[in-house]
Amino acid sequence: MLTAFAIVTDGLVYAAYLFLVAVGLTLIFGVMKILNVTHGSFYAFGAYGAATAVGIYWDRGLPDAGGFLFMVLLAMAIGLVIGLILERGILRLVYGKDEVVIVLVTYAVFLILEDVITLIWGPRSYAAYQPMVAAGNVDVGNLTLANYDIGLVVLAALLAVLSFFALKRTRFGRLLAVVIFDRETAAAFGVNVTVVYTITFAIGAILGALGGAVMAPKISVTLGIGVEVIVLAFAVVAIGGMGSVEGALVGALIVGICRAAAVHLVPQIELFIIYGVMALVLAFRPYGLFTRAQPRKI
Amino acid sequence: MSAILSVRDLEKTFGSIVAARDITVDIPPQQRVGIIGANGAGKTTFINMITGYLKPSKGTVRFEDRDITGHSTREIMRSGISRSFQVAQIFPSLTVFDNICAAAAIARGPAGTLGHALRPLRAPETMAEADAAIELFQIARYRNTRAATLPQGVRKLLDIAMAVVGWPRLLLLDEPTSGISIEEKFALMDVVMTALKSRQMTVLFVEHDMEIVSRFADRVLAFYDGTVIADGPPDVALSDPRVQTLISGTKVAKAESAHV
Amino acid sequence: MATRANLVGAVCFILLAAIAPALPGWFLSLTTIAFANALVVLGLIILWRTGLVPFGQALYYCAGAYTVALLARWFKVSDAFVLIILGGVIAGLIAFLIGFLLARYREIFFAMLSLALSMILYGVLVKTESLGSTDGFSVEPPTFLGWAPHGQALGFALYWLVLAVCAISAVLVSAYFRTAAGALAVPIRDNEIRVEFLGVSVNRLIHIKLVIAGTLGGFGGALGAMTIGHVDPAMSYWTTSGGFVFVTILAGAGSVAAAFVGSLVFEIVRSIAVDVLPGFWQLILGSVLLLTILFLPEGLGSIATRFRRSKEPAT
């Protein structure tokens, strides 16, 4: 019973993490058909930025709430700036080329940014535990939960709700849905696809950085965190369906719970359970769980 | 063998949509059949079921007295049936010659064996076949042109040539003149039909231009709402009041059935 | 033309073998590893021509490497020839099994599924204590039909072995490209539906290509394991696959030679970058990759093709 509860709580926290890192990626893929490897860089920049913010802000006697805010905002700002530079500077040179070619371009940029991060922050690792400690714990039954983790789950849920609302109710959200469906037709109807692309990429970058920022207090911020996160985000997006926010949510939940179950019950499969689930889902639903059927070609 | 193609009670549904139903038709060898009907009437569905791209929900298809219902496209293409496409399906990065060579190389010899797969692509016989097809369809001028840069008419001819190079006995042409200007439609069909006649093929072609149908078809199948509403020689089928109301729209003057 | 390329290639391989004693040890080692990687890249090129970009070829490299390491450790097999063959066979078998699923996918989904499968192997290996987990374990130096060289002689032996395997693979793959099955790669990439409608099972052809690429990857991994003397799960990590893809872009998928020239250039550039500018080597690599994609989309090999085309009379 305790194990089941632990699995659910651990699963939810991990799912929150996965959703936060995957939602930006799936958005960019859905709208721009780009599988953005630099998403890992946004995550890393967000984490490093947050760590720096924590270092600057905490332990000065300033209110904790401000710290959380500063950490998140700084990271998002970094994400925005880098995202815009990337999109306007490099990506727009390769729009229209083969999908896979664009992926490789983002892979190249990712490699470059890995070293840029090292140039700025050096090879040492950063600890930014203060926000996590400051948030405190709560006891639920026999389990002790970190308030920060609960906050993560709430944040992810809020983000999910916000995304649904934004996509379905706002004008820009509906424009996005149209462009996701058929870019050429949208352009023919007067949608400024170039602007939509830039804004989408910026949003994706901000979300990626946000993911890194909120995870910074839980991990050791060091070289290579981007590398790990990308494949995880890919897996969630592939399971859920590229371009589907609901898919990212469901995918994150499935993988989160499965992984938590593995950790508690069969630790040996913990590392590859996510890719196993991905392979399994893809075997039956090649395009992921939530995508529309492909139209007839001939 | 009386009929080269025999279709019985063919039906195709997609969920609640009935794309085709109650299609029963016998086609004798070397007949040229024009298939007419509005878009969505079931013509391409019919062709797709015969060529294995779609599996019929009900009914049977027999070719040369063999049941080919539900067989894979690949098997059916290997049995002596071939098709061309509404939008020409060619290999854009290859030249016209290489396009037909690829088709010819695949067509020669038994399928699926290792020996077949490991033969060289540009064997002399294969290249000779390709050149013969190019002559037949009068596109020699474009022999070494990259297919991506071809004018529409030549693309369609290439598309058909690739279908024909394997000497099929039954050929299905899906809107061979679509996208071609009115002045060029007849010329194109002339070339195609002459070429096909020389190889003694049975031809089914989907066409929207009633004059072309009158001129080049021995028989007309009129589709409406998923089923065949008229079946007969062009002058009879095209004067059918239902056909005129639902499909051709106007009374078609009796065109000269100058059979090529 | 095909036979002329074969002749040039043969001369190159013989020259490379002959100058071995004149080469400094580190360069010999670098070339050996580069050519072992080239085999994986050769497999990638076969798939690339068909329009498929696998992001998980490291799976076969790793499988070949661990096969060699385990055979040496558990079964005391030490003969290099036996090890290579078994490395390739096991990797090829894995490719054959995976192929039933993978051959049905295209484009991004093909890339992602192949990535997922390679990460599964990674996850399994990391969590397996008996295989050394993240540390991996070492590989005993191989013997060559009874001869057990050490030191410099071992370096030569591995170098010549790699060259021999590469030469044979190059000849076989070149021949494959001229057959119908190999030459249909471009039509499949251009218009798969049409190929299917001509009567060919595209999935089956792709399945075969997957097996060939997997086997080549296994040979590469086997040779890599013997040369490096160590295996670890990182051999199956996605960044390893990324490296192979990188080389393919750099070299271009236009010819068999591209795999070998590209791998060698890549290893040299990487070595120089890591040596001269250790904090910047990823930046350099990434920039090279970016520039190649933007300005030389067909890779370095396209320079040779353009040169050749401008000399041919117009037909």
C-alpha cells in the first residue's frame, strides 16, 4: 500500500518534470515540423541561469517568494533571447529543407551551445538547493513529501491547463492549430507564418528554459544535463504524438508512473523503461497516441 | 477465358461512408473502357480495389480467372496488371531514361528471389526495353532530362510508359489527361492509345472529358454515388438521361467514333 | 567508371597498408579507429541513399563491441577473425529481428524508433552489474591465427586487419549499389509508392538494407573494441549515433569512398580540436557541421562529383 502510494507520488513528480521539458518540444514540432535538438540547450541554459540566480539572490535575507520568481524569470529571459537569436539567425536559413536536415542543423547548434555554456559557466557543477530547502516538507501518512515537488506537479498542471486554454480559446492559439494542420493553406489564408514561427519557437525556448529552471534545485547543474534531457523529451513527445499537448501530458504520465513503478519494483529496468514504452507505443501507433490520421496519397 | 477482368458485388466502406457498392462488371480482353463520373463517385476507389491499394469490404475481383481479391499491390502488379496515376508518380531526381530503366529492371524476371535482386540494374536488355518504351511514347527528346523538370504532358506519358514497360495485360489509367491543356489532350491520348494497341492491352481509363471518352472508348462505365449507373457503348451510355443529368450535364453531340 | 573507382580504391588501400611502418603510433591508432567507424558510416550511407536517417546505429556498433568483449572474457575466444565475424553476425541478427518492426517506418519516426532501440540497449547495459555497468570492462588483445603480437606489432596487426575488412566491405557494397536492389535506393527515396506499384516490396528491401547496415556496424564495433581495448555502454548512447550521422553528412552519401575519407577527416579534425582547443571542440565540430549543411549539403564528396561532372562531355 505504501509502495503504491509512493509510486503514484514519485510518478506524478517525474511526470511533471517530463511534461515541463516535453511540452515546448512538441509545440515546436507540431507547428514548425522541426524536431529541435537545441531544446536540450534551452533546458541547460535555464538550469544554469536559475542556479546563477539562486546564487545571487538567496542567503541575503530577501523573501523566498522573490527568489522563486527571480530564478524563473531570469531563466525564461535567457531562453527567449537565445531562442530568438537562433530562430532569426540560423533556422530561417533552412526552412523548407528536408525535415531531417533541419534536425541535423539543430544538432549542430546544440553542440555549439554546449561549449558556449562551458565558456560562460565553466566545467564545475552548481548546486542550487536553497529553493527546495526553503519550501519545506509535508508529511502525508508515512511519507514525507517535499513541498517543492508538490509545487512542480501544480506548475505542470497549470501549464497544461494554460496550454489547452491558449490553443483552443485564444486567437493566436487557433492560428497555431491551423498552421499545425496545414502550413501552406494557412499562409494562403493570410496567416503570417513567419511571425507565427518566430513566436512559436520563442515560446518553445522559454518553456524549455523554464523546465531547466524549475529542475535546477533538484539536480546537480553540470555539463551534459542537456544531452540527457533531449532523449527523454523526444521519447515523451514520440509517445504522445508530435505536436499534441494532450499527448505530451498523457505521455508524461504514462512514462512517469511506469518509471516510478520500475524504480520501486524492478530497479534494473529503470533506465530503459521509458524507451521500452516508447518502442512499444510506436510499434502499435507509429505516429504516437494523439495524432490525426494521414490523408490518402494517390 | 471470356473476361480478362471479372468483378462481382464489389463494395468498399470507410466507417459509415460507402465509397463503392454493388459493382459487377465483366471486361473482355483488349476492350477499351472509359470510366466516367463526378469526383467522389467511386472511380478511383474502384481502381484502388482492383490494384490492391484498398481491400474490398465485400465482393470479388478475378483477373484471368484467378481470384485476386484483397491481394497485395505487389502481387497484383506482378500478375499482369498495371496502373498510372492521376498525379504522375515518377522519380524526380532521375532522368526519363533512368525512370523507365528502373521500371523495366523490376519487371524482368521472377520477383522476390535473391538472384533477381542482385542482378545489375543497367543490363543491356533492360536498357533496350527502356529505349523501346521511349520510342513508343514519342518522348525521345526528353530521354536524358531530369524528370523533375518535365512539362506536364511528358510527365504523364512517362508515368504511363513506366506502367507499360513490364508488358501488363490489363492497364488502368487514372485520369491520363488531367492537368493537360484542351488542345493537347487528344494528342496525348492518341499517342497513348496507339502505343497500348500495339501491345494488345486491355485498358480502363478514368476520364472527365466526354469527347475523349466518345472517341477512344469501346465501352463506358458511368459511376455515380459509388455504383455503376450505366454500362454500354459510348453513344448509348452517354445518351442515357441519368448519365446526362448526373454526370455529363449536357447532351453530347455524337462524336465520330473514329477508333484508333 | 565503376571499375576505375575500384582500382583507385584498391591502390589507396594497398598504399595505406604499405606505409604502416612509416606512420607514428598515434596516427596508426587514429586511422585504425577511424576506419572501424567508417564501416558503421558505410552502413549509414546505404540507408541514407534510401532516404532513411537512422539515429541509432550505435546499437550495432555497441553490440559488435560487447560480443567481442564477452566472447573474449567468458569463452576465452581470442582469434581476431573469429571475433569480427561473430561480432558482425550477432549485430546482423539483431538488425534482422529489429527490422521486422523498423522497416515499416520512415523519416523522423524511423530516426526516433532507431534512437529508442539504441537507448534501450544503453539502459540495459548501464544497469547490468555483471557487465561492469557504466564503467564497462576491458578487452584482451586478440590473436591472429595463433600469432599473439604485442605493442607496436599489435598496432600493425589491427591496422592491417581493419584495412582488409574495409577493403572487402568497400568492394562488396560498391557491387551492391550496382545491383537492382541497391540501385533502387534512389527511386525508393523519390517515390516509394511508385516502387511498390511496380511490384517491389519496399519494406523487404529496406529490411535487407537494415541487416547489411547492422552487420557493418557490428564489424565496426568489433574492430573498435579490439583496438580501444575497452567497451562501455556509452558506445550505444545517442551521442555516439550522432557522431556517425555527423560523419555521413560531412562526407556525403554519394560514394563508398566517402565513408572512409569522411571518417578519417573527422577523426583528424576531432583529435586536433580536442588537442589544440579542448574547451571548444564541440563548438568547432558543431560549426563545421552547420557550415557543411548550409553550404555543402551533399558533403565533401560533392566536391569530387562536381569536379567530375564538369569534365564529362554533355550527352
